[in-house]
Amino acid sequence: MGLCDGLSHCKLALVFAVVMDLLGGTALLVGVFARLETKGQDYGDMLVYTGALFVVASLAGWVLWYSGNIEGLTSKKELGHISSAVDRLARNLSRKIHSYRNHF
């Protein structure tokens, strides 16, 4: 068993989310607690807003990672329903991403 076996798929999205969280949290804390004044200009607010934007951007990474690791869902076709165009499109896109990921 490897170190990352529990992470399964979409490791790049996980790395993106963690890095953005770390950058955002650091920028928020520095902006709140450090005195960043140069020639009468306070730069703390800029770091607080930038940190918040990094944390919001990390949410995209978390959603991609979580949705990429969902397994065990049955399709409508397996349940006896006619598959819709959206299901076919999602299935084809998922297969292309999976086959592209297996090449590297």
C-alpha cells in the first residue's frame, strides 16, 4: 500500500486545493496580525482580501477532487432507464479524462 492510495483519483486537484488553502490562510493571518505599513499606506487589507480569494479558489479544487472520487453510482441504463444525452456526454468525458490520466 502506497502513501497516496486512499486519495485515489484527482491528485492534482487535491494538491491545488491544499496549496490554495495554505496560501490563503497565510495571507489572511499575515494581513490581520502583521503591521504592513509603507509610507503611510496599510497593505493588511489587501492581504486579507487576497487570502479570502485564495480560499474561495481552493473550493473549486475541493469540489473537483471530491466529485472525481465518487465511485459506485449506478447509471440509469443499469437501472433500466434510457440514458439521456447528458449522461452519455458525462460518461464520454469521464472516459476521456480517465484514459488521458492513465497515459501519464
